[in-house]
Amino acid sequence: MAEAVVSVTVQKLGELLLEEPLFLFGIGDQVKQLQDELKRLKCFLKDADENQHKSERVRNWVAGIREASYDAEDILEAVFLKAESRKQKGMARVIRRLACILNEAVLLHSVGSEIREITTRLSKIAASMLDYGIKEAIGRDGLSLSDSQKEQRQSFPYVVEHNLVGLQRSLAKLVNDLVSGGVKLRVTSICGMGGLGKTTLAKQIFHHHKVRRHFDRFAWVFVSQECRRRHVWQEIFLNLSYKDENQRILNLRDEQLGEELHRFLERNKCLIVLDDIWGKDAWDCLKHVFPNETGSKIILTTRNKEVALYADPRGVLHEPQLLNYEESWELLEKISLSGRENIEPMLITKLEAIGKQMLVRCGGLPLAITVLGGLLATKSTWNEWQRVHENIKSYVSNGGSSSRSKSMLVADVLCLSYEYLPPHLKQCFLYFAHYPENYEVHVGTLVSYWIAEGMVMPVKHTEAGTTVEDIGQDYLEDLVKRSMVMVGRRDIVTSEVMTCRMHDLMREVCLEKAEQGSFVQVIDSRDSDEAEGFPSLSANTCRRISVQLHGGAEEHRIKRLSQVNYINPRSRSLVYITKKQGNSWALLGKVSFKKMKLLRVLDLEGAQIKGGKLPDDVGDLIHLRNLSLRLTNVKELTPSIGNLTLMITLDLFVKGQLYIPNVIWKLQRLRHLCMPSDLNPKTKLDLSTLRNLQQLWDFPVGQCNPRDLLGMSSLRRLSINLSSQNTDFEVVSSLSNVLTRLRGLTINVPCEPMLPPVDVTQLVSAFTNLSELELFLKLEKLPGEQSFSSDVGALRLWQCGLVDDPFLVLERLPNLKILQLFEGSFVGSKLCCSKNGFPHLHSLTLSQLENLEEWTVEEGAMMRLVSIEVKSCKKLKSVPEGLRFLKNLQEVEIGNMTKAFKDKLISSGEDFYKVQHVPCVVFEYCDL
């Protein structure tokens, strides 16, 4: 991780030297010297990062470099802010500039002294490499942990697992795909997180009787992280050829080896398994010997989906899933309880009960279950099983052993994925340590944290129009492809990951690495109320604080939290994560922002702040880039918020009414602004200077001028609150020539009984590139299908009061994937989906359509539909007959409907035949 921190600091030093040479006059040489010193140390950091777990000396050495880098970045950012503040035009500024030359000279002298002090610290750290044996500890002869792990993990085809669960169906399909292929080279990839059983499945294929009959020769090679081309080619050739050829093969030069192996694979029908391949560069290194026209086939196992797709985009990609509860128990029972016929049935029953409790900790990961089962197999009494249960976390992660040399442990397997990450992704991965167990992480929020802390850096040679947010999304996708993060929910329209989470055992690795690198300090409201449960962090090196609040916390516990001196003055982030809203009114009662002047991220979501007002000294947080007051009780913003000129993300979606002074215009770096749904009427805002905005939520026309949007040409998403006046719609429609990048638009008009319906045809047709549209207003009529952008993939309607069936128009939209009709959007009684209508619809929601009585679906309609949600449509008599034709339908959710409606759909009901092919039918609140 230290390598990533130093990389960021070195880059920022370079940018400062290029962009501010005049302001740095007199100290530029010192800044360059600091940059050079960091570059020199960076050369050793990769090896040091990997070895710090073995030596406290190395660990302290790495920590010293990391802290010095942080301090250097903080100092130089202050210099940058000072340089920015003087970039004002006009004669008045020139006069003030002449008056401030002396002060600026004093400032630069002070900065120069601080830079020299940091450079001296780094020079001493460099010297300590020899004085204290650091260099020797980093590069000591013998196996490093990662080498040791690789030896333990090396796979051999003759070692075959016999306790197989959940693989039979996958095995049959993969074998059939393999033996039925043509004469083109095809790659079958098995991809997933460590411990998922990829190698086990590959071995089953390798030894399957159909495979053995189909292929003539077989080769199994363990590749690992350090792919050596000659070694792999030799191993393949040695596996495929006769033993009397071995010496000749070993003596071949590289070009001869590659040429002969290529010819051999052309002439013979061979199966090659490349086990544990890590990177695209490894495939590029090996692929030249594999001919295109051949009966030979390749199986590769990898943790990285990107590698699998790169090796053969048209090949077979199989991603094993975590075991479900029944499969997990079957595997654990086979390993831990088989062959115990002599044990009393009553004891077996007790062991089964406690075993099922322990099973939850494994999270369906076959390796973890196998480790636990193997351990329990050596325990014969209930007391021994109970002892394992009490220490389940330790036993599952490391087998309960303090020695790491006996066997390959679960934590070791998962740690390899972390060690192989590039430096920038290591920091991003460690950010997940902020979150509680089983927490569904909102990706947009997470990426905004990464950006605020400078972890997402613009890359050269990116496509035009690529934003730093896009790069952050790419980072997240990379972690997903490497099987380190699990997708919770994807946007159906854009395919972007919306929410994600981490497997419990991968999270344990994350927490261990975060603690090892002093990355984040977690304060949990469930911890002991004793003083030792809340250590002071003022002397702690952790630069990030995560306060995790859980539902049901007593008021005095929350008060106790607020009184603890847990703020490190050098912290970069303070994040409150509330799983459930509890009694948290005094959270910030006694915290002063004066102690947190280096904060980049301040997320107070859900916190109830005493007095409902942030202190004025929040304006002293000049480094702040991300401020969230979402769902807090803040009623008024302080004018000092205008000092925060580095702000990128500002979330003001508070619980009640909010007064905002007219200072937001000063925050000209803002990219994401979420306004409150209820603005104090006294608020009047000028937002015309916010030309970098990417997202703007709840733009209030009443308190802002719509023409302020004219300068926001980078907007991708806009939510706007309009009056029903036609002039407002005309102004917004005229923005279409400027907002050419707009992809998401939400229009909200107050639904008051006396207000006339609105014609939005002109407005909707003006924005031709929209992919998402949400209308919350009373409509005269639904615009014709030609008025909608052909790219519209998601449409949500609220309170539209449509009398005519909207499906007549909407089913003709060529790319519509999500359609949601909410309360009052349709007031008619009949809906009909025509044949061939909604050709790409993926998800349909009908909610609170009080007059809906009849819904029909013709055969051939909505053929790609995956999910249906029907809620609070009390007059609807039954689901359509046509649902039985929807072969892709995976989920039907019925909520707040009558008991009679539900009874028709259960297994004995008269309408069950309509949904019997659907894997998941869910009922909520239908028994009243």
C-alpha cells in the first residue's frame, strides 16, 4: 500500500512543479529533491510491502515512508491552494498582490523548511536500510511468503478430490462442450475467487472418461503468478511426449522449443490445462505455440475474468458459484461426520446442530468448508466441537494453528489475490475495511471517496470524454473481475455496478491488511462501553476513521461515542456508516472540526447533530472534497462552507427543510451536487459558475435561475423541480443544445389538484441522447414513441394521471429495458402488452395503480422479461395468462395484494400454472 501512496505523492509533486513554477520560485529545487528521494525509495517498496508481515523492522520502515509521503502531500496541497487563491484578475488584485509579496516570501520560507524536514526524514529512512539491516530483511535469501504459498498451492493432476458437491451439472456440461468442439482452438476458462474449487473442477474434467477417450495426449501445468514461458512450454511438451524425448526437449533453444511444440499440437489431439494463470501478459507470453487449426483444446483456471475473456472471447467461460446452504452442509457432513457409525445418535444430532451453526462462517466457500470439515473430523466430543465454534473465525482462516508453514490456509489463498494487485488497486481494496460485515456498498459513494482521497488518477491515452468517475468504475470492475469483490446489483441499462459487497473471508483479509498498514480505524457502536473499548486515536497513525452505528444502540452508548477523543488530527476521512437508524442525536455534540483540518472526506449520513447546525469551523477544512449531510437533521448551512474550494461531492439531501447561503457558486470544482428536496423559501442561489458538474439532483427552479444550467455542459444526470408554467419547460427544452452529454433526466412538478396537466412532448423530444427518463407530474397525454430518445432504456412514471393505456406507446420503444409505473401514473382500468411489444424489456413494475382491473399479455410480448413486480394494485383480479409464455422470467414479486390474489398463485391455486416455470415467486404483506 505504501507504494501506492508514494506513487500518488510523486505524481502530484511533478504536477506542481509543472503548473506552479513561479509560485514555487526559491523552493522548486527542494520540491524536486523531495520527489527524487521518494522515487529512489519507491524502488524498494514493492518488495518491502510484501515482506513487512515477517519483520517489525521492515513494517516500521514502510510506515515511516508512508507517513512522510502523506505529510508531503498535505504540505504541497496547502501550497497549491495558496497558489490558486492568488489567481484573480483585475487591478485590485494586482495592488493586493504587491502588498502581499512579503507575506508570500515568509510562507514559502516556512514551506521550504517543512519540505527540507521531510526530505531529511526520508534520507534517514534510506540510510536505515543498511544501518538496521532493512535491505537484508527485504531481500534475504530463501523463500518469501508468496513463494512458500505458491509451493503449497501447486496443483498436481494425480491428486483428485473425492468429496464433490455442487459440481455434477457443471462437470457434465463442460465435458460435453470440450469433446464436441470443432477443429478451431478453443479455450475453456474456469474463473472465480480463490478457494471456489476451480482446480478441483478442472481435475474432474481432466480425468473424465469421455475426455480420456476423446484426446490422445494430456498436459497439466501449474502457471502461478510468475509465469515463465520456457518453463511452461517445457512442462507442456514433457507432459505430451514420451520419456525418452525428455533430455532432447530440455536442451532445445526457446525458438526450437516453441516451433516443435506448435507442430506437435497441430498433428495431435491434446488437452492442456493451464492452472492458476493470473494476467493477460502471461497468456500473451504463452499463446504463440497454440495453433488455430487443431483438434487440441485448452482449459485454464484463473481468478481474473478479464484474463479468461482475453484468452478466447468466444470460448467457454464457466464461473462456479458459492455453495448454497444445503450443498454446504452436504460437503461438511461428508468430511466431518462420515465413518462415525460407532458414535451415539444423540451425540451425532448435537454435533450436526453445532456444525450447522459454524457453517454460516464459511459463506459457501468450498475451501473454507473443507478446512473446517477436516478440522472437525479430528474432534470426537461435543466439547471439542464447541471449542472450535467459540473460535470459529480463527479456525476457518488459519485452521486454528499459529504456524503458517504446515498447510495452505484459507487466508493465505485469498491473500495471494491482494498481493498480486497493482498498487492503485490495493488502496481501493482496503477501503472496504470501512464497512461492516455483509454491508451492501453503494458504488457511487465508494468511488467518490476514492476520488476525494486522490486514489483515482487520470490515465494518459484514455478515450475522449472519459471522466475520473469512469476510471473509478473501471477500478471497481477490475476488483470484481479479479474475484475480490462481489456484485450486488447492476444497472440494467448501463451494466455499471450499482452495489457490491465482499465475501466474509475476503473481508477478513481486507481487515488484516488494513490493520497491518494502519489504513483505517473502525469504531463500532457495539463494542464495550469501557474506556479501553474506545482508545484515543490522537497519537494513532491511522488516517481514516469509520464509525459504524448499528440499530438498537442505547442513547447513553451513542453519547459515549460522541465524547471519545477518537479523532486523529491528521485524519483524511471520517465516515459514519449507519446500518439502521438509532438514537444518535448527540453524535457530533462535542467534536470540533478544528482538530481535523486535513480531512478529504466527511460523511455524516444519518447522524443527528445537536442543534441542527454544523459549526462555523467546518469552513477550515480547506482540503475537503467530499461532504455528505444526507439524512441528517441540519437545518442551516454556515456561510463558511464557501471556503471549501476543493469540494467535488456535496450531498445536502437532509431530512427536513434546509437554508443554504448563496456561497455554493464558490465551489467551482463541484462535480456532484445533491440539493435538499425541501429548501427554505429564503434560499436564493447562483449556480452559474458550476461548470464541472456531472450530476445535479433536485435543481430548484424556484430558488435558482434555470439559465444557470447553460454553463453545465458536462452534466450527465439532471433532476429538476419545475413549476407548471410553460416558460419553465421552454427554458429547459432550450438547454438540449448545451447539455449534449445528458443521459439521465428527472422532471418533477408539484401535483396540486388545481394545477393543469402538462404537455412534455417538446421537452422529451429535445433531449435525443437520454437513456433514463423519470417524470413526476400530471400529463395531458403521453408523448408519441417518436418523441422519445431511441436510447431510452429506463422509464419511470409517477402521478401522471394517464387515462389511455400507456403500453400502446411504450411497447414500441426499441431499447426500453426498465419500465416502472408508480402511484397515480395510470388511472385507467386495462393494460395490454401486444404481440412483439417490449422486445427488450427486462424489468416491469406496476405499483399503486388503484384502478387497474385487467392486465393481458399476448403470446410473443416481453419475451426477454426477467422480473415482474406487482404491488398495491388491489382491483387487479389475477396475473395475465400470457406470463406462462415468458420463458426468461426469473422472479415475480407480489406485494400488498389481497389474500385471494395470492392464493391463486400458490402451488395449489388456480393460477399457479401461469408462474410454475418461474424460479422465484415472492409474496409480501398479502395475508391481510
